[in-house]
Amino acid sequence: MAVAVENVQVFILAENRLLREALTRILSKKSDIRVVGASAFSPQVVEQIAAAAPDVLLSDSAAVALSELRLIPEVRAAVPGLKVVMIGMDADRQTFLRAVRDGVVGYVLKDASAMEIAAAVRCVASAEAVCPPQLCLVLFEQMAQQARIPSFHIRAELGLTRREQQLVQMIGRGLTNKEIATQLNLSEQTVKNHVHRMLRKVGATDRFGVVELCRTQGVSA
Amino acid sequence: MHKVRVLVANRPRLMRELVLATIADQPDIEVVGETQDEAEITELVERIRPDVLIIALQEPESRPGICGFLLGRYPQMKILAIAPERNRSIFYWAFVDIRSNQVQTSEDGILNALRRQPDLVELPANPSGRYV
């Protein structure tokens, strides 16, 4: 059962300065919420968040995009137990699913009110998830789709080798080519070659496109 | 004291609420109307005659179509178009033709613009629109 947390410490990460400033002021007025930091994205932001040790990270999707989509996994690794609420610019299916896979447990849209943002912060701090109704449907559809499609069939259809499937999983965890090379005892160039071959096979334009496609098709689960 | 009368009509809802929260404590600025319906803006401007209208800047590279119409009809009014996804907003006013100035999308930037001092707002050199 969810238990209300008395004093939720929040870090606000947003590219839009008004969003940072005004949300900080609004949330600071709540007796059970304390804003322990606010920042735009920067290469040092993960360290900054870790130093503030918040319970909840409230982030806009623009900041995550600027981090080349690696921010959420990195910050969750740096701050154990951190709950992440993302403010999405729109109800985009792929952005939402990506956020959920990265470990975001609260998702609100910019059509939400400031009160709803505060409520979302409280909910995730109390070990609940927050999801707009229209995106809840996306989750149900995604689960149903994954259950329907046998992965061995898709593997054959995409033509991925065992090694390539292994790479998909590692890319999906946010590892760089260099990190993958170290873990697999390969050269970085060999990993690059594998990635390029995968891109050609599945017709994706970038490495995350391969991961998305495989996940959509149920390969790398 | 003359208060700056503001009609707040920007979207999305969260950004509108943040603007309202920014203005709320200012003794010299008064919110005289609020709407989330773009179709209502002209009617509200006609009825309320605000000093400043705040709208959403959906495409930062082009002037919102409503600006030309409203500033032609109500040349004493000024329009602040706030970009929800960028750190630059734009302040429009009528002076023979329509003039505009960039405004930082921050609490200070907005308050300065509402007090008709957009020239005091420092602008970033970075053309990407990112303002940290």
C-alpha cells in the first residue's frame, strides 16, 4: 500500500527557464515538498542531481533529449531509489514508451496543471505511478502486442544474429560502443561494424532506432 | 497607481499557470482575463481592452497571425508571445508598422516585458534559442 511521504525532496531539471523558476516557486509553497535544486541540462547535471540527493527528479522531455536520451538511466544509477517524473511536451507514443523503459514512473503532459504536477511528485514519492489516461492505453497496447508476437519469428524476420541481439540489449541499457567493446572483449571498431550492419538490416537510421524497433517487435525482451 | 492590465491566453495549460503564478504577486500588474480558447481571444480583447495580451508562440520563426490583426485594430495594446519549448519569447507592439523584440522566457523577462521595458532584457548570443 502506498504511504504518503512527509517531506518530498525534488530536483527540477528543465530547459525552459520559466518552467524551472515558476515551478520552483509553486512547489516550494507546498508544506510537504522541498525543492533541493533546479537546473537546465549540462554535462555536469548528473553530478549536480546526485549531490542534491532528491527523492524525485522532475524533468522536462527537452532536457532528456539534449542528453541524447542517456540522462534518465545515468541519473537513476547515480541516485539509488530516485523516482523520476517527466513532463512530456505532447502525448507522443514513442517518447512516452522510451521514458517508461528508462525507468520513469510518473508522466504528465504540459496540459496538466501545476497542482497535478505537485500531485504527481507526491504519488511517485509514495511508490505509485502516474500516467495520463491517453498514454495508459499505449502501455496496454504495447503489452498486448509484445505478447502476441513470438520473438523467434521476429528474430528470423529481422535477421539479427545472436551477437547483434546481445548488442541491442547493451545499446538499450545506454552503453556506448567503447563500453560495449570492453564488456565483450572486442575492439571498438568491431562493435561499430556490428552496429552499422544492424542498421542496414533493419532499416533504422540510428542505434536507438534499432533498439526501438526490436523492442516494438518483442525481440530484446 | 496605474496597473498593467493583462489578458493571459497562452497555452499549454501548465505554461499559462506558470505565467499567472509569476504575475500573481506583482502589485503593479493585474490579470484582467484568462482563456485557453484561442477563438475567444478577439472577443475578450474587444471587451476587456487589456494593456498586454499574452499568447502562445507556436512557431518561433514566424509571427502569430493574430498579432497583425489585433495590433492593427488595437494599436495601444501590446502582445507577448511566449514559446513553451524555448527560452526566447517575443514582444510585439504597433508603431507605424509592427515592431518586435525578443524577451527571455523567465519570470524576470516576462515581468520586464509587461512593464514595457523589453529593451532591458539581455538576449543570449546563442542562435539556437537555448538560454541557460
